[in-house]
Amino acid sequence: MRTTGLKSLKDKDVRYGYYDNEILLSVVDKTDKELEVISYNDGVTKKLFSSSVIVGKNGDKAALKAI
């Protein structure tokens, strides 16, 4: 069993959490109206893709009312 200590995370980017395996993250910033796909591997992040997105007023989801 391997335990990840704080010292081993010292120089790693953990703003999206910590993962033992390489993964892809999809991150949406509602304020900047941008979607990013980010590769995360051993504490290193790399932006692979970004695109503008449409969001509701002030970044809130728009609710539809039934007629």
C-alpha cells in the first residue's frame, strides 16, 4: 500500500485534485465562458483543447418552464 504524503505533493499541480494515473479533465469556467480539456499526469497539467461555451445569465443554468 502506497501512501501519498504532503512532501511528495509539494511541487505538483493539485488544483484539480490528485490522481495516480494519467487522466483527462473537462473544466468549464462559467465566468469566462470557456471549456477546457486538460491532461493530468503525475501532477503536471497540459491544456489540450479550449472552446467558448454559451451559459445563462451570470453563468447560471437557464431553467425551462413547462407550458
